[in-house]
Amino acid sequence: MNPEEVLTPVLDWLDLLGVAIFALTGALVAAKEKQTLVTLSFFALITGVGGGTIRDLLIGAPVFWIADPWVAAICLGIALFAWFTPTRWWEGKFLSIADGAGLAAYAVLGTAKAIEYGVPPIPAVLMGVITGTAGGIIRDVLAGRPSILMRPELYVTAAALSASLTALGSLLDLTNWWTWIAAALAGFALRLAAILMNLALPSYDERGPGGD
């Protein structure tokens, strides 16, 4: 079998996995705000497809969720699932950890798809970061929550790690399967460590190096 015939379905499944995880985080945010099923469905959809939509528009690809009828169905199914489950099931750090898993998967997918469309490595990495982070940012803005981008906590850095490893593997002509798995695990591990150990980048100090 032609390797390309294998790789394309893998990317498709990775896409659906990222959609499902992000859709769940979006639906749960709406559920915690005691919103209606319609609102849960909207949040699931916009969170699930937000990053991938921006990526596809930027790289000139067909917008994935319009061409694939399963995407919207998965988002709506996830919203229905969240609607019938008590929010206490999702207390604690679950939401952040699930978001971290989606972040890593989507960062890998976004980079791999951009490379597949002929985008050079560095812009491809940026496409991976956008794919992994944009859905969560849109979700938080619509929910009126402080965006993760406004905190020093490692978030974009984890997406950048997954995206960079994916691009590096492509440059070194490594087996895509192993590159994608390693890149996703590395980004998720960094995000998980940030959640559990409160890892963060240093914040800007307006006093500067010579300040008081």
C-alpha cells in the first residue's frame, strides 16, 4: 500500500480526535454556566472546529468540517453527552487535562497538514500552534473567561513543542507515525506538567534588568 494512502486516514482520525476533545471542553464550559442544549452545541462546535478552520483558510485547504459530515455530528453528539452528564463528573483538573490532550493532537495535525500542503517548516509550525490554541481561545472569549494566553502558564509553549517536533521529523525524513506519536506525547506531557506542577514562563517586568 502506498504510504500516502495510510498517512491521510491517520491525519483524518487525528483530526476527529482533536475535534472530539475540544468539543467536550467547549460543551463543559457552557454546562458549568448552566446554559441550554443549543448553547452547549454551539460551544462544542466552535471550540471543536475553530483552530482547524483558521488553519485551512490560511493554507488554502478545503475547510475540513464542511467537507466531512462526521465533524459536526461528533460535536453535536459530544454536546448531547455533556448535557446528560452531571458537571461533578468533570470537576478538578479534568477540563484542563482534556484541553491539553486536544492541544497536542491538534498542534501535530495542524503542522502535518500544512506540510502536506507545501507550507515551509516554520510557517507550518505556526499553523500547528494556531490549530492547537485557537479553538480554546475562542471558547474562553465567548464564555467571558480569562484567556489562557493572558496567564504565564505553559500552553502555547506545549503546542509549539508538538508542532516543532512534527516539523523536525519531516525535515529529517523520519517515519511519520513515530514522529506524530512522539510529538503529541511530548506536548501533552509538557502541558500536563504545567497543570500539575504550576509550571510557567517568567512574566515581563517593566522595571527591566536594571530596575529596582
